[in-house]
Amino acid sequence: MDLLIFLALPIATVLLAIVLERVLRSPILVAVTFFALYLIVLFALFATGAITDLATVLIALIVFTFLAYITAIIVRFIRCICRKFLKPCCSICPERNEDVGNIIDNNDNECNGNFNNLPTANEGIALSGNIIPNQNNNGRTGVVKGCYRRY
């Protein structure tokens, strides 16, 4: 039981906290999720009689929740450093607009820092497009790629 508490659960907590931080994008939500899951497991095991020392396991639960929170903060910090130094159009880092949920890999010159061909603020930008519904997926279709730069 000691090997489970001191080796397996901390490693599993760290790995799952990394995954959940990438999915949920909030260290606090990661910590709350781990606390809730561990609390359910704790009281389920206590009710069956598998755990006799509730206070010790409750302290371990709080420590594992704190470990999940710290791991999620570190992952978020590394992602911010990645964005800062590798630029948002790099294929390693996700785009700054994470609400989309997709990694956008733009190979245009505009994403590599060549903004000389873009119009100035006084010229304006015109965009025209033709959207054709796709019958295979109930009319939902299309991909829009590009970079946005404020002037």
C-alpha cells in the first residue's frame, strides 16, 4: 500500500494533470477535478472497510491535489514560454486563439514575419469567398487559415 501511495499515485497524478491541463486549460479546474476524483475513491474505499486510517489518506488526498495544481501551473508556464519565444505560427506551439482547439500550421510568408506585402491600415482589406455546403456532413464545411496582425 505504501508503494501505491508514494510512487504510483504521484506519477499518475503528474501525468494526468499534464493531460487535463491541456484539455481544460485551467490549473484550478485540474486541481478541483483531482480533488473530487480522489475524494470519491477515498470514501468508497472507506465505506468498504479497505481503509481504516481516514485522516492519513485525507492528508495524502490534499497533497496529491496540490501536486496536480503545481503540475498544471508548470505546464501552463512552459506553454506560455513556448508561445513567447517560438512564435504563435510555429508548428510546435498551438495558436494563441485556443478557443478553436486546433493547432494551425501556416506555411505562408505572413506567418514567418514577412509583413511587407500586407496592406497598410488606410488601404483596408477585402475578402470574398464562395462557400459550398458539403452534403456528406450535413452542410458543415470549410477551413479558414491565416495570420492576423494589428497595424
